[in-house]
Amino acid sequence: MASPAWRRGRAALQLFALGTAIGLLLFAQQYLDDLTSGDAGNWLRPLVKELSGSYAAMVLLPGIIWAARRFPLSGRGWVLHVPLHLLGAALFGALHTLIMLGLRNTLLPALGLEPWDPGPLLARYARGLPIHLIAYTIALATTQIFDRYRAARDRQLEAAELRSRLTEAQLLALQRQLEPHFLASTLKTISELIYNKPKAADEMIGRLSALLKHAFKPQRDPETTLGEEVRLLDLYLDLMRVRFAERLFVRVDVPAELRQARVPRLLLQPLVDNALRHAADPTMTLVSVQVEAREENGQLLIRVRDHGPAGSADAHREDVGLSNTEERIQRLYGNGYGMSRGRGAEDSSELRVRLPLKTS
């Protein structure tokens, strides 16, 4: 963080640069006019004249900025500030005249030129009063316009930050809501096996431990890569293979070029869990689920198909996992993305997830 001394030094350099630029522009205009009229003489004298005026104004500019912020022409009581600024403009004119003449009568003799003769000081001040009033008004208005713009920008940034924090908190809450749902679903499966197939239940507990270590590490980022989701899905399917044994057939088709795509955390597991519950009908000899990801029109399309019995009453019923996933997609990407259901190839049930395709 910059020190106060460094900030003051930078502000002084900025004022010096601004004063130099204004002085050179005024000098160029004056000198070109003199050349056009044939009155051009020693260029050094008009240069000192214009630079001394602009440098004197820069010396007083911080005072005008302070007055503009201390006595703003807005809000309650602004009318009472008008006389103060008129007095400030008059004071600015007097000080500017004195500083400018002091600089000229110091620099000109030092450069071997005749001192500046302004004539009667009061008359010189009166002649410069209109331009001093205009300059003060411009500085006053510029300061207040800039401060209003900066205040509006700061409010927008603060509001955006608050919205971002709120969205992050909501997404984190949804993710934490999904974690116990996932755990309860898996433990229910284990409880179904523990009496009839204790060895399989024991194996599932061991694999569940490995899965939990991988899945529920503290993460504040609501997104991960599709490749990471596939790895998590593989661990989950290891559990399901213990449950279904030879009945389970799952095909995961995710091209390598899409594995760096950003997706919501815990996206695939709830979708596959829902498909398995639909496909695992007692009348079915094979529990078949396909997961595939494709790029379509610049978007990421994920399809999860199962071959459960057609017309099943609880087909893809709205459970916590699906509704939670749908809500997280809406919060992350907006209404243009989400989930839809339909019939896939070979009369399968198909759940489609459409997401923006992004890799960073």
C-alpha cells in the first residue's frame, strides 16, 4: 500500500504536469497569434508568462477541490454555500494574481529579461476577475461531477460485491444441502445390503470412505472441471457396482477436449443416482445407464439415459438431488440453461443438462 508521502508526491507531480501542459498550450496559441500578426519577438517571455499563470493556478487548485467537497452545491443547504464560493473565487483571483506576478518577476530577471510590469495591482486584479471566476467555476464543477461519478461507481461496485457474496453463500448452502442427501442415499443402499449381503455392505463402506474424502473436501468455488466430476462419478459407480454386481452397465462418454469444461460441483452424481433408481426395476435383468457430453452450438450438452420401464410412475421424480442441481445451474448461469427431460434412443428415458461451454 502506498505511503501518504508517496501519494502526496505523486499528486504534486500530476499538478506540475497538468500545469505544464496547460501553459504550453496557451503559449503555443499566443505565439502562433503573434507570428500571424507579425509581432513575434522573444519566445521566452510569452513562455514564462503562460507557464507562470498555469503553475500559479495549480498551486491553488487543491484549495478549490477542498472547498468543493467541504461546501458542495448539492443536498440540503447548498444555497448557503453559494456566497462562500463567490468569496472563494475572489480570494482565488487575488492569490493567483500575486503568485503569478511573483513568479514572473523572479524568473524573467533570472533569464536576463525585463521584469513584468502589471500596472496598478488593483486594476490588474479587476481585469483578471472574470477569467478567475470562470476558472474557479470550472474547477468547482469538475470536482463535484468527478466525486458524484466516483460515488456512483463505488456504490455499483459495492452492490455487485454484495450480490456476488450472496450468490456465493446461496450456492454454498445448496451444495451443503446436497451432501447429506447424497450420504443418506448411499447409507440407505448399504442398509439394504447389510443383512442379506454383509460382505458387499462392508466393501461399500470402505469405498464410501474413499468417496467422501474426495467429494467433500472444503471448497468455496461452486464450479469444478467436467473431468473432476467424471472421476467423482467413477468412485460413486464403484459403490453401485458392489450393490448391483453383474446387473450394472454404465457407459461414460466424455471427450478429452471437454474434460476441462467448467461445471457445477456434484453435477453428475445426482443425475446418475436418479437414473439408477429409475433403471433398477426388479423386473429388469440389466441396469443400464449412459452418460455422454457433447458440444452443441457453442454450449455443453450432457445427456444421462437409462432404460428403466417406460411409463414408470416415479420416472425421474423430483427429488432433492435433481431440484438442487437445477437451482444451482439457474443461480450460476441464468435462465438460459438448465435441465430437460424426454425420450432418448432405443426408447430410453433421457435427462439433458445444457450449460455454457467455458474452460476458465
